[in-house]
Amino acid sequence: MTDPGTVSWPPAPIRTERLVLRASEARDRAVFVDLFASPEVGTYIGGAQPRERLESAVPEVPGQRPGFFVIDLDGAMIGAITLDPRGPEDPARVSPGAGVTDLGYLLLPEAWGRGFAAEACEAALGWFTAAHPGEPLGLRTRTANDRAMRLAAKLGFAEVERFEAYGAEQWSGVRPPSAR
């Protein structure tokens, strides 16, 4: 989000058929630690983080910032959605001199394969588009992450470029206004 100050944060919870996207609460801390300590989750984001380090570093209420949503299923956190601004100096920008807001998401492994990522991402993208009309939306993932590549296509992201970062080939895409 190029100017998060223009939208009040956090927004009211966003409800989908099965999920709620909401602000983080203290009760989410243990799941937040589990998420980032998970070897499965860490596969495509640079590896799992040591649980001991997370336990000491994660604040009492994690994710208290504009663009961070908890993905809630039946009253419990199963993952997170982020909408993070990327400046024009970023190597994976949409076009020279232009910033973009990147969509990111992580789910606990037990929530994989049930359509929750697609449902949560569509809801977050809908909110973003309404709150920030006309602003570009991006998504980056490792090309080796087949599930993320399929979801990017399903969500309407089109490839802008591929680049090397974090020791692996990365994919960068943008969601054109017609996909919104």
C-alpha cells in the first residue's frame, strides 16, 4: 500500500463463506510461532525459523501492522495474509519508477489443499481493490512452488519477470485491473 495512512487499520473483519480475515490478537501468538517454525511452511520462504528464537522474538500480539490479516477458521488462526508495499527500487517491480503492493500468504500445513488460500486471497484482494482503487497488485513466489504458481494464475496474476533471489529462481507477477 503506497499510503497506508489513507485507510483506517484494521478494517472490519472480512467474512467469506468459510473464513474470517481479521486483525491479529494475543490468542494467535502460538499459531504464529508454529507457522514460522514449520519446516513445511518454510520450504519456499527460506526455511523454518528456530522455535526458541521465535518464542523470544514474537511480540505478545504479532502482526499488528497495516496490511496484515489473520486467516481465521471457526475461531482459530490457520494462517496469515499480507499486503506489503514494495518501492520502485525493488528489483522485482512492475515497471521502472513504480511501486506495487505485494500479496503474501502462509497457511499451516493441515490447512493446505482445501481451497483456503484461494478464498482468503480473493477476499484480501477484494478489500485492497476497494480501499486502493487503481493501485497495482503484485505477487512473488519461487518458481519451484507449484501450488503458489497455480494459485497466482487462478487469482489472475500475469508474469512480469523471473529473477534470482534467496538462492532460487523467483517469479514476479501483477494482477491487471481486468482481473479484479
